[in-house]
Amino acid sequence: MRTARVSRGVILPEVFDAWLRQWKDDSLRPVARRISVPSPHAITATALLVGLTASAMAAIGWYRTALCLWLLNRLLDGLDGLVAREQGRATDLGGYFDIMADFAVYVAVPIGLYLGHPGPDGALSLIVMLGSFYLNAASWMYLSAVLEKRKAGAGARGEVTSVTMPAGLIGGFETILFYVAFLIWPEQIAALFLLMTGLVLVGIGQRLLWAQRNLSQAASAGRLST
């Protein structure tokens, strides 16, 4: 059982993301301070192009190339926001562009994998998994908006992201691992898709349970309950 994160009454499942984000930032900070780009958006756009190319490589069966490109995409995704913060160029637009690029790659890579291994089982598991992604996005994005509205968002929690990203069982680190597994064992994508779907649904349930216990009680008091 994972430990819990507690901040202003916000109790959500803890994952490895906080520790890994700090480790990543510490490792890449020297590069981020020295790298010269017209805008951090250029790094985000490059990450998006690399991620979409990974999808294309998976579709034609070049899985090792796709795996390398996926890992490069994650590296660039970790660099764009850090460059923006270290160079004083962080903007809300940059955060918005970053999350949209992430979601595009998260969708494209599984589709590419299915195209490389088409079949009825893969099609059904792909549809179910992408459906779970849709529900997962709604579960954390709306909750994030509520927390920001109640002054319990990223700034209050000491987070470096543009808005708070309520944790679930499957976070950024777990997503990286699953996609690596998809690309190493493409012949098992139907089972792997369904496994990820199940864990994503658990995370959705965790957020729903937290919201049911806290948001309704906090509405009248104007704050989150503890």
C-alpha cells in the first residue's frame, strides 16, 4: 500500500513522481541553465515530433527505434519546463502546450503499436485503455481546477507545475514503465493494455473516493476538510 500525500487536507495516493521529478531536475539543471533555444516551446514541439515518430516506428515494427524515441521524448518532456523555470521564461501557455503534447504522444504510441500488431483482441484492449485515459484525464483535471479555485493548488502545495496534478496509482513514472513494456513486448500488448487499464481505473476510483469525502464537506466551509 502506498503512503499518502497530505497537504491542506488533500490526501491522495503517493507515487514515485515527486522524488523522480526532484532527481530529474537536479540532474538536468546544469543543462537547462546553459541550453540556448528561442523558446522552451521549441523543446516541447521537438518532444512532440519525437513522440509521434516513435508511434510511426512502432507501426512499422521498428520497436527498438520506437523505444529509443519514446525515452528521448520523456527526456525532452522533462527538460522543457525546467529550462523555462531556470531561465525565467515559464508561462501558463507553456504548461498548457506541454500537457497537450504529452496527451498526443500518450495516445499516438499505443495506436502505433496496435497498427504494428493488428487484431481483434488488440483493438478491443486499445479502445478500453484509451477510454480509461479519457476518464482519467477528467478525474484529475477537474479536481485540479477545484483545488486551484480553493487556493489549495500547485502554489499552495509547493509544486513546480503550472497547476496541481492530483496523484493516482498510475503516474508519470508508471506510464513510462508501461510504455517501455509495450515496446519491448509488442506481442503482449493486448494483455498489457488491459493491465494498465485496470490500474488506471483504480486511480480514478481513488480520486473519486477522496472527492466524495472532502469536496462536499468543504463546499459550505469554503475550504478543504482535514
